[in-house]
Amino acid sequence: MYITKRESNGVIIILNVLLIIIAVLLFGLIIFIHELGHFVTAKLSGITVHEFAIGMGPTLIHFQKGETKYALRLLPIGGFCAMEGEDEESDDPGAFGNKPVWKRILVVIMGGVMNIVLGLVLMIILLAQQPAFSSTTVAQFMDNASSQATGLQVGDQFLSVDGYKILSQRDLSYALATAEDFTLDMEVLRNGEKVTLKNVTFASKEQDGQKILQLDFYVAPIEKNLGTLLHQAGAETVSTVRMVWSGLAGLVTGRYGLNDMAGPVGAADVIGQAVSVGLETNFLEAFNNLLMIMVIITVNLGIVNLLPLPALDGGRLVFLIVEAIRRKPVPAKYEGWVHAAGFALLIGLMLLVTFSDVLRIATGSGLGG
């Protein structure tokens, strides 16, 4: 018995369709968890919630339970939790603006917090499949290793690379992958003492037309048990959060440009590439690649939403902190104007990034060159 090429292509198409469905469901889960954080905290705080919606645009299905309408909307690009008195003055005792400021702060931040918690849960699912975990301690060098010749030794535990603190193997991979050259300064723990290593050199290799750092050592494994699983999941989630912050800092300082950003179209393209690479091995590998991308997306969403920018949760948080300090709320109309202007700028940025994504996919180069 053998499988024809046509049958093989059919199986691949079915698997791809299945993975697309899973990706859409995971995107929905990310949005759902975010809005659920706002919703549950609002309900517990006695705030009237008029609508809890997943998706934007026209309503597909909905039902009413008590004071709240629960809806699924057409466009899977977001969601919302519409609360009484959220953007206007209201005399309703259940209005958002009539609750103590600390309760409102909790309502605002819990969306982002829940996204980071979801990232932790997904990370546990990923790591639970591994037979062991990677440490940050050098166990062995490859033949003629440049890093060994320039100061690194077996048993060294990485503490920092070019100033980037190393808490997990993911930190180590990120620090080495984003190094601007192949000669690095490091701090390691050697025989119980901190040792600073200057000018540790790595060889480079060509990949996709670019020179990248070539690893020349292996790290020691960590035995898998419940304790190490939870510790590693926590450490790697924290590392993912730090990666997001580092990326944002790179955008601000100019290290990264528009071409390094991705919107929904770019994210879909990355997911497609990761799934295709995974399917070359098996379905589980493709699913795990998808799951890892979802970890990054949900952590990104959680952090970016808490940035002090108008129209985001972090922008509302700034107004609440100002209110807590001055013991007097900023007039709702002024806050509304700021958020409206921020929302317009946010939509403009999303359109710009989406256009760059399409251009990059079509021509190989986005607006950033």
C-alpha cells in the first residue's frame, strides 16, 4: 500500500485548513481572555456591563442575560466590554465612573494581566511535552569553538550577554540572536563566583542572505518534574515579556524600523510560514509552532495594551492614576477627546503597518526598506 502524490497533497491541504481553524480559535481565545478580564473584574466591582462582545462590526449572534448582552460579531479583530458611564458622565450607581478609583484601575489592567496569564498557561502546555528543559549552563563545546578559545568554559552559567540579563534559555537565545556583532561581553557564574568575560567571539554563518551568529556550544539539561515545569514556564513567560519590552525599546531608539513591525496580515504570514515548517516534521510540530506564536501574540497584546497611550487600557490607566493623585477626576469630555485622537492615530498606524505587510509579502521589502 502506498500514498499517491495527489493523496499526500490532499492530506496537507486538510491539515493546513485544520491549523487555520485552530489559529482562528486561538485568536478568539486571546481576545476572549482579554475582555473576560475586564468583564469579571467589572462585575465583581458592581459595574453595570451593557455588552460583552467578541469581534467587531455587525452582530452575528447574541443573547441577553440580565443586564448584559453577549454577542459574537463579524470581524475577528478585537472585542469590547461596554460598561455604563465608561466614556460619559452617568448618575447610575453601577456606572464605571462612580466606583472607587482603585476598582477602576483593577478593571482596566485585568485585560492585559489575563493575556499574560494565558501566555503562561500556553507555555506550560508547550513545555509539558518536552522530555527535559534547557539550562543556561555550558555543558559541551563543538570542535574548534571560537567562544571557548576566547574565554567561555564548560560549567559557566550565563548571567548576562551584552548587558541583557539571562534568566532562562529563551533569554540566552534572544540575546545571542539579536547581537549586533559576533564579539560579545558576558557575565557568567563560574565556580560560584561572578566572572566578567570581554570580547567572547563567535563565528557567523549565512542565512537568508544575512550573516547570523553561529552557536558553538551545548547547554546542560534540566530534569523534568512538576516543580521544574512550573519554574521554567514562569521563567520563559517572563522572558517573553522582556523580549516584547526590548523590541519596543528598539522601535523607540531606532534599532528596529517599520519593516520589523507586523500587523494582522504580517502575523498571518508568519503563522503560515511556521505552520509550513512544522508540517515538514508532523502535525504536532506545526501545532506547537502555532502555539508558540500565540504565546508571543497574547503577551504582546497584554503589554502593549498597558502602555500609557491614548485609546489603550494604559492610556485610561494614566487618567485614573492622575485622578488618584489629585483626588479629582479629569472631566470625561477631555479624556474622551484624548482617547478619540489616540484611536484615530492607532487606526492610522494599523493601516500603515498592514500596507507594509502586504508590500513585504508581495515584493520582499516593506515600507522600511
